[in-house]
Amino acid sequence: MKLQKILSLAFVFALVFLSVAGTTYAADLRIGAKNNGSVNIGAEEVITNLYTGGNIVTIDANVEKGLHAAGNVVNINGNVGQSVYSAGGTVMVNGDVLGSVHTAGGSVVVGSKISDDLFIAGGNVMVSKQASVGGDLIVGGGTIDIQGPVVGDVSIGGGVVTINSEIGGNVKINQVDELILGSSAVINGNLEYYSKKPIQVEEGAVVKGETIVNEKKAVSKNIDKGVFAGVLFTIISVALLIKMVGLLIVGLIFAYVFKKTTEACAKEGLTSFWKSLLTGLVLFLITPIASVILIVTLFGLWLGLVVLMIYFVSLTIAAAITGIIFGIWLAHLLFKKKDYTADWKIVIGGTVILAILGLIPVVGWFMMLVLVLVSLGAFYRSIFAMHK
């Protein structure tokens, strides 16, 4: 009963959190399960909040609120009413965004109007002539080409940087290999930079404020906090998005491909909570120690590596099953569900709510750890029971 009260309180907190966090309300989740894992969302669809992941993700529909997307290739062609969080090998933002954009990828192209700030981490970064940024631009990358205007300040860290547009505020460029100011470059504020090669200023380029060339030593000691914070925030945001999408994919695979195993795990975790927790805790602590002991011995090297690999795979499975078990528990609590089967609604609901709860400092982290340990223990206990 105590456990039920604790989980009930956590669920109530999650509902309150969801009601406040507009980006998660009325969420539409699309995972690429067919067509080589690709996701295509047509322009005729009506979307409030969108969470999507797949191989090639194409979004032609307008999104009323927030958009979260991850994939090998991500094409955002529709307009977005709030912020965008995206990650992929190639990311293209062609729809107008009324909020901010946080994106990371091997190649990132922005070709639309961004009303607020733009955060980018990428190998090759292009802000095209068709694009505009209504706030600040913070970018870290290898090759950076800024052709569209920016209303606010610009902070850059990268390899080869080209600015060929109007910048409303200051431009601060941390150590780069090469800096080029194109003929259409107009910097209304100050330009502060350090470049390994002499700056290239084409005819027509204008810096209305002061030009400050930092010494190499000063730059190495004073990392641009704006670039660092912006890129770090972007990387963390998209990493969390990718993690959640990954757990959803694994969870859906288990729910539909390994139905009996998933049902057995859920039943074991919910009916033998404390036994599963103890089993999971023992496995969590003892397995890596045993693996290291095997690895340092001459004859146990490969066995130790195999055990360690199985250990990390098991933790991934346990993390995915955690959302399923939590979703089934909620279905029992709210809808008086009697069995322990899982469908896509249970997988998505449990995983998304747990992801939100996991953002709560200390309490959320501790709760997630406990539930993952329960799932880990339930997984092995159910496997053992099925093959006993």
C-alpha cells in the first residue's frame, strides 16, 4: 500500500507537470516501424505537439506547439508554433518557427524564419539567405556559413566561419581556423574574434562597432561561455530526445514481438516488487565487479567481456521495460485493467510520463533508479521462472 501511495503521488505530480508543460500536452508520437523506418507526416494532418523518430523523417504538416524529432535524415518543412528540438545525421529546417530552435547533426541547414534564438551544434552548418533569426545565434561546428540576417548577438566556435549577412548585435567568435566576412556582411555591434589565419574582409563588408582581436593565450583561458552553454544545452536536449525515442522503440518491440516475456516481466515487477528490486540491485552491483575480476584473469578475459556486454544490454532492456511496467500499473490504477498485457498506448504513456518525472532533480532520479532496478530484477526473475 505504501508503494501504491508513493506511485500515486508521483503520477499526480506528473499530471500537474504535464498540465503546466505545454510542449507535452496532447502529444502525437510517430515512430518509424515501416517503410525502412521512415516517417512521413503529410501537410493535411493537424498536429498539436509532435514527438517523432525514424530513419528518414519528413514533416510537411504544421505543428501548433512543440516539435521533437530525431533520425538519420530530418526534414522539417511545416511551420512550428513553439520550439524545435531535433537531431540527426542531416537536419533541414525549412518551416518557420515561432519559438527557438535547438538542433544538432552532421549537417544542419536552416532555411526559414526563426522568431527566437537558434542553437546549433554540427559538422557543417548553413544558415541560408532565406533564413532569419529573430533572437541570438549560438553555434559550434566545423564549417559554419551564415548567409541570413540575425537580429541579436552571435556567438561562434568552429573551424572555418563565414559571415555574409547583417548582424544586429555583437559578434563574438572564439578561436577558429579561418574567419571570412563576405561582401554583404554588416555587423552593427562589436566584432571580437581570434583566428589562426588572418581575417578575410571582402569589399563591402562593414563593422560599425569596435573590432577586437583576442590574443591566443587569452582566448585559450577564456572560453566563450555563450557558445559553450548553448552548444552543451543543445547536445543535452537532443541526447535526451534520442534516448526517449530509443527507449520507445525498444519498448514497442518488446510489447509486440516478445509479448509473453513482457507480460511475465510486468506481472513479476508489480506482484513481487521488493523481490524484484533486491534482485535488480544485486545484479546491478555484483555483475560489473564479477566481470572485472574475470577480465583481469588470463582465462576469463573473453567471458568477462561477454558478461559485461550482456550487462549493458540488460540495463537498456530494463530501462525500456520500466516504461511498460509503469504504464501497466497506471492502467490498473486508472482504468481497472486486470491483465498485464501492453499495447502501444501503455508503452508510450508510461515511457513519456517517466521521462518527465526523471527530469525532477534528486527525487526523480532516485525514483527512476529504483524502477529500473525493479525492471532489471523482474526481467531475470521472469526469464528464470519461464525456463525453470
